[in-house]
Amino acid sequence: MNVLLPPALDYPHAAPPAPGRSLEVAPGVRWLRLPLPFALDHVNVWALEDGDGHAVVDTGYGDAATRALWETHLGATLRGAPLTRVIATHYHPDHLGNAAWLARRHDLVVEMTLGEFTVAHAVHADQAGFGAADFAAHFHAHGTSDADLAALAGLGSRYRNGVPELPARHRRLVGGDTLALGGRRFAVVPGYGHSPEHAALFAAAPAPLLIAGDMLLPRISTNVAVGPSDPDGDPLARFLASLDAFAALPADTLVLPSHGLPFRGAAVRVAALRAHHAERLEALDAALRASASPQSAADVLPVLFRRPLDAQQRFFAMGEAIAHLNYLWHRGRASRVVDARGRIGFAA
């Protein structure tokens, strides 16, 4: 995720809630912030009054520190009321990490899309092109050095660390579904590119409200990456197409993002994201034209990411670099070359 200067957005809250505390961002909707053990150090989750209890959307990273905070929230923030629903916008560990644990405690079934449910199980099991060895081979073909691959391997099973248990079954969400939560009717808004079948939630009344997950963030660009399960894919095109639905939301929609502060100005933010990706693609195109030989994804990382990257950030950056190169390739703005060793490069 690239850090972007925030556009002219309206931020109703100047600061997030403190650990173990919450803020009411709309009638019956509370904002909880949970820690993450990464450079991106937090995730926002949302608790909605729902009948005699609360529905929660996203659940944080599944480690001891986060579960201790959940114990505080369940007892104090939510005043011991039961959870009525556990909803995951997508399969990433900062969203799904505690879903099975919370659902089991309250005799619930986790609600998420089929694409996110099945990929979560594939990643957790190291299967179907989602295993560590698959990623190592994928990145090696795109120019990652042995030293960087060793650093990546040293991270261990990052997914199982953050998602120690998975839901064995789910209640399926599909784009266009309507969920009745706490007096609001939320439509499921599908998103693609960041994850297989991301589910944002939009309610038009009593005032427009979007639980955006990772599809619309105020200060950073959503990670869009090509992985080994779909090496020729074009997730950036899918992501940019998904933004159309968010650009069309009412101007006064309160956007509840998974990272950063709640804001208003969805269309402004979409325009900034589109401009950001267009600028990155132009810079990448210029770099390919200036090179006398094909460039790998590893070669062009400094073009797309103008700051030092740690091992985890490099993992995300490689996937994103391949996504931008594949986007140019699919549109005939670059050619893809595979040498005798299976190394992949791109040329203007």
C-alpha cells in the first residue's frame, strides 16, 4: 500500500478511539480500533446495535493481545450483550483473525462471501497455489533475489499466525444481498482486485453509511497484487472497475474504512486513487521505455515504491508491481518475455 497525501476529505473525528475504548460514529454504530503487529499498526472494526445484542463487522488479528482487547470490548463496550452476527469483509488476517473464535463463543455462523471463505481455507492449508513455496517460486520468476526470498521465508506462516482457526462453514454473502442490521438495510457491495470477493456494506438510510473494508481507504492505496494462483491475472483492472460503485455513492456518505479515519467524500477519494494508479502506470511505462532490456517486477520496485521496504512490505510490493506490469501487458502497452530459465521480464 502506498502512502498518499489525503485529498480534500471531511473527517468527522480527529482521532481514533483509545485501546479498549470506542466511539459512536453513527446512531448505534461503534468504532473499535485493534492493534496489528506490522508497519500498518491498526485495523478498524465496527459494532452495530442489533436487537438485544451487537453485530460485528471484521474482527482483527487473531493473537493474544487482540483477544484480550476483545474481552474488554465484549464486557465493557458492548456491556455483556451477546453478539448477533459476525461478518467478515474479506479473508485477510486482520479481518478474519478472530471471526471463528467469536462466532463459536456466541453460537453463530461467520458471514462472508464464498470466494473469501474458500481462499481462506486454501491459504491456511498451503494449497491450490496459495502456499509459501508457490509464492517463493512466483516471486523468484519475477526477479526476487535469494536473500529476499530467505527473508520472506523467515516470516513463517504469517496467515496461520493471524488466523489460528477458520470457520468450518459460513453463511454466504453475495453482491446485491440485503442485510437487516440494527434498523438499517445494508446492501452488499462486491469489490475485486484486493481480495477474491470483498464485501463492503452500504446503507442508504437513515443517513448514507458505507462499511468499506479495504476497498476505500482515506490515506493509503489498497494493495492490489498478482499471486501464484492466477499469475496472468489483471487484478488492477478489476479493482479500478470496482471503484465505480463507490464513486456513485451520495456525497454525504460516511465511509467507515478498515484503516485510517472515517470520512466523507467517496467520489473525491475514488478520483484520487484513479489518478494515483494512472501516475504509477505512466512512471512504469517510462521506465520500461528507458531500459535497453526487459525489466522484472523486482527491477521496477524503486519506480513504484520510493521508500525503504521491510520484508513484509516487499512481499506486498512485489505482488503490486506484477499487477501494474500485467495491467500494461494486457493492454498492449508492454510485452512480456520469459527466458530459458523461466525468468519473467517486461519491455515497452
